[in-house]
Amino acid sequence: MKALQTVCTDEWLEKLGFQANELGQVKDEYGVEILPRGFLTGLKKILGEIDE
């Protein structure tokens, strides 16, 4: 569970050169999609970090 929570942090993503947007999508510094739209949002819902 701790590993999944770490993946959701801006700090962890920035260390890898990635950025999350408001749609829950993760892109690299070139704008290439790394994780699809809604991925982080869904993961945060599963972890109970956001309601809806």
C-alpha cells in the first residue's frame, strides 16, 4: 500500500521527470503519455485519498 501511495505523489513523479495533470494522466517532459487519463485519479480513489 505504501508503494502505491508513493507513486501518487508529485515529488516521486518529478524525480522521474513526469508530471500529472488534472485528468489523472501522467506525461514525461516531452508530453508523451506514460500513464493513461484517469489512472492516478482511480488509484487515489482506491487508496481512499479522494472521495469522487
